[in-house]
Amino acid sequence: MMTKLQEISDYRRFTGPAELHKAVNTLSGIVAGITTDAKISEDEIQELSNWCLLHEHLINKHPFN
């Protein structure tokens, strides 16, 4: 029987490039929102923190490494 972690790993083999592209674009949007008014709100901090948690598995992949 395949473990949940193995299933996710197998799934990401096919979706990895798209997931990485989406992560980069999402982070770019968050940063653009922060730099628009040169102020960072609690909501923006929370969104950035959530992004980091969701994409922690990409920490060793370019461009995040």
C-alpha cells in the first residue's frame, strides 16, 4: 500500500514545474502588493507567512535555494 507521502511525491513529479511557476508568481504578487504603498500590513505579513508554510517543500529548489 502506498503511503500518503509517497502519493504526494509521485503526484508532484508531474505537477512540480507548474507548482513552482505558480509559487513564484504568487510570491511576486504578494511582494508587489507590499511594495505598492511601501507599507506592510498585518494581512500582508499573514499572507507571506502562509505562503512560506505552503511552499516550504520548495526551499531547496531554484529560485528559492
